[in-house]
Amino acid sequence: MRAPRLTSLLLLPGLVALGLEPALWLTRTWTDGAYDSDGAWVAAGCVTLVILAVRSGRAPRADGLSRDAGLLLGISAMIRLLGRVLAINHLGAFALVLDVWALGLALNLAARPWPVSPAALAGLFAFALPAEQVLQRLLAHPLRLVSAAAAEVVLRPFYPDMSRAGTLLDRPGLLLSVDLPCSGAQGLVLLGTLWMAIGCRRDPGLLGWAMGGFAALLGALLANTLRVGALFVAPSLLAEPGHSLTGLVALAVGAAPLLALARRWPTRARRFDRPLIPLSLPPQAAAVFSAAAVVIALAPHQPLDVSEPAPGPGLPVSLGAWYGTALPLSDQEQVYFQRFGGRVEKVSYRLGAGTITALTVRTTAPLRHLHDPDRCLRGAGHAVERLGVRSEGLLTTTWKSVDPDGNPWRVEATFINARGEVAASGSDVAWRWMAEPGVAWMLLERISPWGVCEDDPAVCRDFEQSLLAALDLVEVSS
């Protein structure tokens, strides 16, 4: 057997070991409602581009590109090790982006008769990851502030009596909250995907790439500003289908700068100008690589964001006339909290025919533990509608959830830290915790059959007041 072929065979187990677990996790995000990801369509687009390029004809022998591909695979292995040890699935999956880049170089897609940029292909594949969720998690709070400020600048000449407090836009008769769905993260992901997709077949050059990225950012801000402004001027658009149609029109306007810029970029031509620098890898080195890859794939988890014990009163056995029953954690929940720390309690309270379940999660590592309830609900097959934020008393976000059997539920969530400061969402918690990582946070969730609180609001109000008093949460600040 010739050495190059033997080397390839010895490399194969290592490549599979490095990519298998991240690839399986990534494909689960495409079908798991908790991630609400359309990444499968992006991945399908990447596969289509590769097939079209390969089927367009043979490329010159380009073993010289293998050195670049080998370097990318080496970096990918290091990222994979980091993601494995820290138990961060997103980090391990990001290594797949470099793998796609390396694949594009190995197939010499840039020199095919129908050329595709390997770098742009990798950038496009990055949006097959749950990018929107990451943006919502880490950047939703500043994105909301920027969107609210931009909308204020546009609207103030027409509404001189309006005011803004953080993400709240106020005018007589209307208070509009630029909350999580209006952060602009979705528009940013869509325009970023469009930017990379265009770059696969167009050749913008280095300056063009920078200008394209700026146009995508500017377009996302423009689209979200227009959407928020339209909802402020015409509150009737908050209801469906007006809300979605407004978003589509605003997104089309936001895409215009990028599309106008892309028209000036030439169609990508075949690349023959790169020097051939062959990668000489003996079979022994390939065997070592595969052995190291297997070790990386089996490396034990040593996450840094394990929660320390989070003090605080637990859920009481009863709340006045409300009698409680502690609910056990699922096996999956027990394993998770044993691995990553944190403290969770679930108690179901019954008064007559009414039942309300309270859940608390206390942690010093909110990036790991705390997120909005809709993520878990969608993962369980629920249809979820975000109803908004209630600012009276304890800042609370409310959802209406319909389970797979058709039963509707009311879900309320509040995030509060050890100093009594509250946040409207998990993304707000993440932003505040990154500024002050030493502060412990708690999620307080209340779940009731839809109609319990709607039919008798006073009962739920009394329950909440009793629950807050039992948890020493009577006085809070935002």
C-alpha cells in the first residue's frame, strides 16, 4: 500500500473521533425545539454548494493546500479538546466550522470550474450552529438598548412628548417594551447568513468583506429600528399576523444595503495563483494524530462554571391554605445538577381545585443554569407564546404554553440575584453576571393550568405574595 493512501486511512479514525460527538450534538439542535434552530437549512445549503462545485469539473492537483487544511484540523482539535474538558457543546461544535474550511481546501473548491470560497463556506456553516440562541444569550441586553435608543432618535421628531427609560419607550397612551423578541438577534443572524452565502460565489476582496460585514450589521440595526418604530406608531401591529409581516418588511429593507453592495462584487473566478506547499505526513504521524484524537474525544469533563452552594430559603411545605407536595427531579435533572452544581426545588401547591407549581433554581453560574422557561418548554414539545413582562411588584415575564396533549398552561418567571436585583430574562442575567460574576442568581418559576389565574386573579395574587414573603423577596429593585 502506498504511503499517502496509508496515511489517509490512519487519519480517518482520528477525524471521525474529533467530529462525531459535536456533529451529533449539532444535528440534535436542528430537531430539538429547545434550540428553535433553522441550522439544518443552512447545512443543506453548504452541502449543495460543495456538490455543485465538485460536479462542475476536476480541479488541478492541489496537494499544496493540504498544509493549510492540516493546520486548520490541528486548531480544530485544540478547540475540540477545550470544549470537551469545559463541557461546552457550542465550543466543540464550533470546531466543525474549521473542519468545513479544511474540507473546502482539501477539495480545492476555489479552483473548480464552478468555484466556491472555502473560507466563506465555513463562515456560512457557522450559522448552522444555534447562533441566534448564542446571540440572544450573550448580547440580547445591549442589542435591546441599542434598538430602543435608535428608535427614539427616529421617532422623537414626530413624538416630542415621548420618553425612553432603558428599553422602555413611552408616550401618552402607550408603553412599549423592547423586550427579548425585539432584540434584533434574529435579523442579525439572517443577514449574516446572507453575507456569507453571497461570499461563497462572489469575490469581494478584503475590503469588500469588511464592508459587507458592516452592511449586514447596519442592515440588522436598520431593520430592527424600523420594526420597533412601526410597532410604536401602530400598536395594532403587535398582534399576528401584523407583527410577523412587519418584521419581514423591515428585514427586506435591512437587506437592501448588503444586496446593493454585493451587486458590485465580481463573480468568483477559479484560483490558480496559490503556491503549492505539499504536506508531507508519514503514516506514523497520522497514527499519532488519530491516537491523540481518540484521547481528546474521551477526555474527562472539568468544567470551570460549576456552581458553588447558593444559600437562601427553600420552598416551604405549605403557604397558608396552600398545601405543598415536593416533586422529585427527573434522572436527567439529577445528573445535570450533580455535575454542574446549583440547587433546584419543585413544589406543587394545591388549594381546592387549583394547583400552582413553584420551581426555584439557585446558582452562582447562571450562564450554565439559568435560561428562559420557553427553551425547556419547546424542547418538551410545547407551543409557546411570550405574553410580555409584568413590572408591577416583582418583575415577571409571562408565557402561555400548550403541551402536546393540547392543555394550556400559564408560566411566569422571575430572575433575581442575592442583592434583590431583578432581570427580565436569562440574557439580562448573563449580561449582568458577566459584569459582576461573584453574585448568585435565582430563577423563580410559577406554573399553573391556564384559567386558574385568569378566572380568579386574587387567588394567584395572594399566592404570589405568600411565596415572595416565604422566600424573603418582598422588597426588590430592578
